[in-house]
Amino acid sequence: MGLLIKNGEIVTASERYVADIYCEDETITRIGTSLDAPPDTKVIDASGKYVFPGFIDPHVHIYLPFMGTYAKDDYTSGSKAALMGGTTTLIEMLCPSKDEDLLEAYALWKSKAEGISACDWTYHMGVPRFDDKAREQLSEIIDDGISSFKFFLAYKGVFNLSDEELYHALCFAKERGVIGTAHCENADLVLELQKKLIAEGKTGPEWHYHSRPPFVEASGTAKFLTFAEATGAAAYIVHLSCNESLREVMRARYAGVRAFVEIVIPYLTVDMSYAELPDFEGAKYVMSPPLRHKRNQDIFWNGLQQGFIHTVATDHAPFDFKGQKEMGRDDFTKIPNGIPSIEERVKLLYSFGVAEGRIDLNTFVNCASTQAAKIFGLYPRKGTIQLGADADLVIYDPNYEGVISQKTHSMNIDYSAFEGWKIKGRPETVTVRGELAVDQGSFVGTHGRGKMVRREPCHY
Ligand SMILES: [Zn+2]
């Protein structure tokens, strides 16, 4: 059965126009005015609404053993929450620890999603060490359709790799047309600053920031980009949080490095003062890098509009307040890191970006969908509306007004970092390859219908 969406205002990264979209066999097959369709076609009137390409969240954690516990979402709740928020494709961080076999980890992570996910997905492959065996195993993983690596410069002894390994891993990435994504903080400095603060009795969540100040991130960013410059590999800085790091990226780009910048929705909407909330409430706002001073937000909005910040992700990593965040009540270094937002990213970006005039509609689509598709080898199958593209579509009602609350969200988490916040607009109808996943704001998706999307290497 085909699907016909009539009279919506189609918005891509570069265009805005009113037209009808006809989808058949999972793809967009016609775009035009006054389209007609066979009698068994499902017809949706999108008059007065926007039609966006399905949104892509390029930085998500779902299966995540971390800091002695596990993140709360699985693909049942996580893919539903993604779709309710308009995200039709997510890129999960596949994070093996140092002593884990890479192929076994790859199979384990895939088993958590296959047959369960309601949305499409793919992975950034974590590289916690690099030797001949890792090279062979990573080759197989690339051949299976994964074309990005994730490196940690932070989390010393758990995920991070030596300078020698990083160099050789990036040479390999360059050779295979794989982009290197990295969490950039100086691991040794973080560890020493944590020890110092705890020894001084500074144990509350408000001290998390001080263990990872902007210069610690800027130094990690500069280091990673230096390795990218030395090897010629393309570099993608995940969750860049401050102006100091952004300056390092600009410097590297001047030097010819192919460098891309991701920020996450919490950095655009909440700031370090939230981690200072009393009664341990601040723990809800602990992530790494930490929330920064509010003055960074204007720079980020401008960066998105001007195009030198490329993507807006979430770094969705859901840990309950009760029982999980609480593990760090007497020691902020034991608070599991993460501000869950996979469900709210698009609505927050629209409400605080588009509706408040900080970014225009095309930029909104670009940074929440198109850029991620282009950088990670999904474009134009994903990330835009054109003939032959997957029929992943979001009909967005800009006039809807709602309130974010833990009581109504689909994420499997006992709090919302944005509790009570008013939002403008919502994804009213969402399709995954031509099939309805959200209808009039209600989830109607099919678990197990999501597919791992194969990505080809890109030579940047
Ligand atoms: Zn992350």
C-alpha cells in the first residue's frame, strides 16, 4: 500500500516548497502538486504543517555497560522514544572495553538491536586498542557496513588507547575511508583533578565541572586534531562543549584538517548552573564533557547557522536518578554520566532554535539530519527528501504546544532533565521507510522493523 502526503511544506537543508509526496516500496517515488494515487493508498493531509526528512541522531548510547551499571533503555524503549521525537535513524556508540574481543562485542551489540528496533540504526565502532588483530577484526566490521570509528581520549584505563595506537588506528582509518570520531578530553588531567577535588572534600555534583574544565577538553581536541593532521584522517569531534575547543577545531581546519563538529542538545539548552542544583538534583545534569557557562550557547547557535558546527546529537545515555545517579552521592566521580534526550532533541532544537529565531528552518534540517547523513555515508538515502530516498518522513505541527515530562515520555528513565519545559511544535506523524511509526502523536511503530543501515566508506 502506498502513502500519499498532501499539501505539506517540504523543508530540506536547501529548499522550502509546498508539494505532495508519494511513497511506494519504502522509498519516495513521486513529488509534485495535485498528485493522485491508487485507491488503496493511505492519504494524509499535511496542510499548514512541515514535512521534514527523518531526523538522524548521530550519537546515542543504548546498550551501555558503564561505571558498574547499565544504561536503562533497550531497543524496545529507545527506538520508540527516538521515533516519538522524530528520529528515524540513530547511530549508536558501540563501546567495547579494552579487554573485550572486537568481533564478539560487535555481535553482542547487534544482538541487542536486531529484531527489536523500530527505527533504523548503525554504529560508530569503538576502538579501545589497536594491534594486528584489531586491524583484521575492524576490517571485517568495515566490510559489514560500518564506516566510522570512535576513539576515547578520556576514561583512562577503560576505553582510551595509547598515542602509538591512536596514530596507527587513524592511518588505518584514512586508508579505508573511515572517519574517526573522538571524545576529546585529556584523560590524565581529568584523573588528577578528580583526585585533588575529592581529597579536598569537594564531592558534590557541582564539582564535576571543575574536574574537566574547558582547557582539559581543548587540549584533548587539539591533540586529536594533531593526530588527524599527521595521518590525513577525517576527524569528527563528538559532543564539543565549549568555545575553547571550537577554536582548536577552527585552527585545525585552517591547517587543512577535515574536521567536523558535533554538539549535543543539552549544551544548547542547559548550562553549568543546573549541575549546581541543591539536594543532589545536580546529578541529573552530570555528563562529560560537563555543561558549560551559558555564554557558549550564543556561539553554538551562531556556529550552527553559519555552518561551522555541523550536527546536533544527544549523547543519549539514560541512567535513573534513583539507584544509579545516586551511586555518586558521596563522590561525583561515581555518578553515571548522561543527560537522556533522544526523545526531546528535535522539539528542543525547534523550540529554542527555530521558534526563537536563532536558526532558520533549513539549518534546523541540516544540523539535525542532513549533515549526519552526509558525514557518515547515509546520504542521500537518508537525510533529505528526494526521489529514490528512503521514505523516512516527519510531519511536524508547528502550532502544537506541549510540556515535557517524565510522566509522558517513552524513555525508560525516572526523570526528565527538562521537566515542565514548554515546547513548540511536535512530530505529529513519523514514517520509517514508508510505514507509519507515529500517528497523531501516538506510537504505532513495529518493533523489529528497523534495519541496520549499511554504510560505505567515504573518502573525505
Ligand atoms: Zn557518548
